[in-house]
Amino acid sequence: MKKVEAIIRKSKYSEVKEALHAVGVNFFSYWDVTGLGNEKEGHVYRGVSYSTSDIQRRYLSIVVNDDFAEATINAILKSAGTGEVGDGKIFISEIAESYRIRTGEKGGDTLK
């Protein structure tokens, strides 16, 4: 099993969610987060300069079976990208085991 963690623009969340549902990812967790990025420029609005160093993002946490990881990653890449600085990151890690609390069963079938 793989854990796919993605940090995306909040404005792209709906598109990413639809893309994940389209490939069969129907369960994941998400949080609103703030982070620091590589973008150093500020924005000026009506003569007032605003810092853009603190960036509002959405953090997704998705656990999938190994054979489903590539489809999940591609769905995020295609739907979250704008081609601009600040599109986000995807991280992949191994999951040793999973358990369904209700039944006590373990393994990849708990993800269905």
C-alpha cells in the first residue's frame, strides 16, 4: 500500500476531488494548511503591499493499494497543475499495514 500526500492550491481542490473520484478514489482526508513557499514576491492591491510568503493550501492524505498509486498520482498532477510557481507537491510513502476497526480485518481489502 502507498500513502499519497499532496499539497495543492485551495482553488484547485474541486477539480482534484472530481479527478480522484473519476479514477475511483472515493475516500481521502484533507486539511486546510498554511505554509511557506519559494515565491518571494509580494502583491500590491490598491497601493497596499501584501506578503505572499504565507500560502493557503489544502493538504490531501490518500492511502491506496500499490497498483492504484500511479492512477492517483496522475489524477492529481493533471487536475492540480496551473504551470505557475506554487502548484504544490506530492509525496509518496509506504504503508506497512491497515486495519478496519469495525471488523478487525487487515490488509489491502480494508481500503475498499
